Amino acid sequence: MGRQPCCDKLGVKKGPWTAEEDKKLINFILTNGQCCWRAVPKLADLRRCGKSCRLRWTNYLRPDLKRGLLNEYEEQLVIDLHARLGNRWSKIAAKMSGRTDNEIKNHWNTHIKKKLLKMGIDPVTHKPLQKETKADDMTSSSTKNLMPQDSSSATSGNTLESYEENSSLTRSENSLAIQDQETEALFESLSEDEKLLSYLLGEDEPPLVNTSTWELPNNVPSFNDHPNGFASWDDCATWLLDCQDFGVHDFGLDSFDDVEISILDDGNKQSMSILA
DNA sequence: AAGTCTGTCAACCGCATTCAA
DNA sequence: GTTGAATGCGGTTGACAGACT
């Protein structure tokens, strides 16, 4: 007995998504939230399978996604997480906000894997390759400090020390190459906060954070404004929609003129319009 | 200019896992 | 405990763009 297809193959479109399809999906998710994906195509008037809709949303349309290549520090994080977790891309992605498993997997296969091989490191085991690599390869690589000194640090829990050591070397040698100062600062703060890093690596409970000390841009909804310590959903949604750039340029600002978001808040349906 | 090669990444496929009946 | 539907996950594919010949 074979497994039933996730959707009716007849009439289901495949291939790249069009701007119109994106618009429909965004409109539907913003209006209804993420419910049962199987029902989404029908309800959103899309000739796609539910799986495809979920993938499109999680990998491309989601408003909290970062864009662009992973920077130096994110790469280091991916390498270390991969040493600990292996090819469990979703677990790795879960530790890195704004990145998808697909994105990390692609970046690993197209960039990091090659870097590691060039450095003489087996990307699967994170151990030095048996065959001696040329010294030129080892020294010329700008990423020679990306990896822990030996495989033991990948499993011995010395990650923090390795990161501090490696990141400081990288900083001193490649400071001019640092493009994302914000991320660097974030990574440094993570490296200095062992509890938080342990949490990110899935080894510990989330550390308590005093949000009253957070400094956020003026337009970011403050967690302290809310009686429960959380910004309201519509505040966050507004802010995310202000910040994110999911294809607005792809289908033109006018496309959003008729988009309305309905938000359930304490049982009372609220509505707000998105102004392009 | 045309053809070929290579790298990148969005999307698909099929198996695994979860969960409700 | 069993079954089947829904969803999640990781490997793979294929279209596309840019580099190279």
C-alpha cells in the first residue's frame, strides 16, 4: 500500500513561484496565520501543493528572514554547530535567527565545504584529511582560523574557548575584511556569555535576560511596553512588515494596496491595513 | 559573438516523524 | 497498539547567471 501523495498531482503547478502566487500566499498567511498547509492552496486559491506553500513561506517569504550571504561569524557558527549536530540543518538553522535550513545547507555545500577541503579538513568528520595538503593551501586560505585546532574541540565542549581564540586571531588578521560590525558585536557578546552560547548550542536552558536594559531603535515595539513583557502581535507585525522586504520590489508596491491583515487578539478580531 | 563550463540557490522528492482517531 | 494523514527534514535536481574559452 503506497503512501498517498500530499496533494492531488493533477492540476498542481510546479517550478518557480510567480509574484502573483507569492502575493496570494502572503495575503493568506498574514490574514489567517499558518494553519494546516494542506488546506492552504485551496483557501488561498493557489494551484500548488501544501508542501510547496510551506516551503515557499518558510524559505523565502517569511518576514523574519535575513537576506544575503552568511557572514564570517555566521559561518563559524555553522561550522561548529555542524561539528556537533552533523547534517541536521533544521537544528542548526534553529540556532541562527533569520536563516533557513535550506539556506544553511546550500551555503554549506557551495562555500563552507570547499573551504574546509581546501584547509585539509574533512567536512564530514571535521578531522584533518588523511592526505597531507600543501602548505600553500593551508596558509593562503583566509579561513584558516575558522576551524577548531583539532577534532577534539568539536566534541569536548571547548567551543567557547575555540571561538574566542579563533575569532580574535581572525579579527587581528582580517579586521579590514569585517563588513558586518553588528554581527561581530553580537558574536562577541555570545562568545563572552557562556550560558547564552550553551543555550544556542542546545545544551542549556535559556538564560534569563533583563529586557529593561535592551536598547532598541525607536521604531521597534518595546517588550517593556506590554504588561506581560511582550510587545503585542500587531505591533510586532507592523514592525516586521516595515523591516522585511519579502518581494515587495518583485511585484510592486501597488500590489499591497489591498492587503489587509486580520489579527486575533484575545478573541477580538482586529484589523489593520498595510500601507505600502 | 557563440558555445561551454561552473557556481548558486530555489524548489522538488521521498523518507521519517508526529499525532489524532 | 495500529493506522493513516499531516508535517518536517535532508538529499538532490534543475534553471539560471556569470565566467571562461
